[in-house]
Amino acid sequence: MADPPHTDPDDRDPEEVELQRGSDAPALSPVLIIALLAMLGAAVYVFSFVL
């Protein structure tokens, strides 16, 4: 069962504390996703040029 919001950390379920993420940042940065898409596009461009 989930603990109510703003519960004292000592009162929280230890299993839930272990499952919490270590950071509030997203799993993948939007900049990283855009960079990967740009690199994929460049790779397709080079590959099509070689053929």
C-alpha cells in the first residue's frame, strides 16, 4: 500500500524507498534523443550516398 504524500521518511515503506528514482531528470534527455535522431539521419544519408 502506498504511503500518503508528505509522510515522514522514517514512516515510509522501505521497499518503496528503494524503488524511488535517484534523480528527477528524465530517463533520456530530449537533447540526447534529438542528437541520436540526427546521427541516425546522417548515417542513412551517408549509406544512401555510398550505394
